[in-house]
Amino acid sequence: MSVLEQLNQLRSEAEGEIVKASSQQEIDELWVRFFGRKAGELTTILRGVKDVPAEERPSVGKLANEVKAQIEELFKIQKERIYQDSLNERLASEKIDVTLPGVWNKPGRIHLLNATMRRIKEVFKGLGYSVVSGPEVETDYYNFEALNIPANHPSREMWDSFFLREGLLMRSQTSSNQIHVMEKQDPPVRIISPGKCYRRDSVDATHFWEFHQIEGLLVDEKVTFSDLKGTLELFAKGMFGSRRKTRFNPSYFPFTEPSAEVMVDCFVCEGKGCRVCKNSGWIEIMGSGMVHPHVLRNVGYDPEKYTGFAFGMGVERVAMLTYALDDIRVLFENDQRFLDQF
Ligand SMILES: [Zn+2]
């Protein structure tokens, strides 16, 4: 094949191949194939021009330069095309539609129980009470004995408990904390103690085996039942509204004497009678009473000198009343659809 023929063939090969290159790497490989310093096809042909007979050399040289320039031009065009293609591809893939709605990250919120607990705490903090916590696993002594509930006392059934090994149990009431506090300090004592309690209750709309209580205790000289009434009246107004009225009904707890359950007039129907107050116009919100002298003696306080009152309420019950819930279980299921309503 003459050099002229070789040049023409190379040109048509280059025309066919270069346009097919679709990446920078392919185009680089082709460049080496045609222009490579050692074995490039065009380089090899050009090297042979010197062996062409002298009279043909000018026309061969001219064609060689033409072909070289044409192939270089083809490379240039194809490189530009590859660059544009990759740019367009990137632009298409990175396109941002600013009209799309944003992604909404739902903010967290305070659970109804915690919100209720906080409100109760705030009211008592405003009355000068401090907040203390105690152990959830208790000994029989703190959970019962020291609270004037000796073994075989029938009222132990009021607190059907989860017993652990070696005489320990999951506390069935936060009242056990009263004892811890009074053992550690002398009067005056003015505390509330919020926390979890556990009882072996069958689960239904108003019972759950785990629940929260807030216990309160005040002991000092000359504390009377009217201090109890005044304090809990203030609490009821602070918690349920300044127009609330309270009523104290006689009740029984082993660790208080006398004992009273605290009622507020129904804040749902304003006392007219509704489903929440079972048409009585009154809602029971907590138990209370004057600390039993036995309890004071158990912690080394002199009942002749010191008196006090205690009260305790179920946080779930207060939350259910506040948010008009009729099933305690919704407070523990953590169903987002339910919680979102508040
Ligand atoms: Zn009512």
C-alpha cells in the first residue's frame, strides 16, 4: 500500500473511530493510537515519508499535513462534545427543584405525663416545697412497716406488690420516700416526691401495673389539719383554675390519721354533673391526712412536739382529668397519632 493510500485509509479510520469515543479515557486511548510517540499509526506513517521517492515527497507531505490537521480537529471537536455531555449529565442529575415542599422534621414534645408532673411540681415549688426522689426498689420496712402497715395488716392488700428476692419489692407507693427523708433530716420538712410505682393490678381502662405518684410531706411544730386544707386548696386552684372549690371527705390510710380524700368541683361541667365526675359534680384528686404518730415515732420524731400532713396523688389520674382521657393505657402506648393531638 502506498503512503498516500495509507494516509487516506487512516483518515477514514480516524473519522469512524473518534466520533464513537464517549469518555475522556477513550479519547486519550485513541490519541495514543494515532499520535503515540513510539507506535502511533500516524507517527509511523509520517516517519516513512522520508523513504518516499523525491518526486512524490511534496504531494505526500502535503497530504500528511492535511490528514494530521484533520485528525487533530476531529479530536478537538469530540473532546468538546464529551465535556459538554458530561456537564449536561451532571447538571441534570444535580438539579434542585426549589418549588418542592420541604422535609418537615417533627419537633419532639413533652409527654402528657411529664407535662402534668411538671405542672404539679411548679405549683408546690411555688409554695416552698423542694423536690426529692427515692429508690424504686424498696425493702418491706420502708414500703410498709415504717408507714404503719405491719405484716398481716389487711390494708396491705390495697398495695398488691411485685416482690423481688430477699424481702425486696418494687415500691407500691412513693410514700416510702417520706421515711427516707425524715430519717435523714430533722423538722421542718417540706418536700414533694414524684416517681414511678408498681402494683400487681390487672390492666384496664383505669389501672396499669406501672404508674406515677407525687407524694407530699410537711412536718413542723404546730402543723394542723387546717394547714393541710389550706395547702391543698391552693394546689387545686393552682392546678385546675382559681375558681375551683375543694371538699374533704373522710377516708382511711394506715399512715395518716385523720385521713381525707380531696375533691375538687368538676372543671369539665362546672359542677353541673357530667361523665367525668359521674354526675356528682365532684372529682377526687388525691388522698391526704395528718401523719400518723406511729410514723413519726418510727423515724425518731417526737409526736408530742411535731405534727405534719402528707398527701399523694396519681399523676395518670390528674393527666386523664386534665386532658379528658378515658383510658389510662393511651399514656403508655406512645402512639404518635394520639400524642400529636396535644
Ligand atoms: Zn362534671
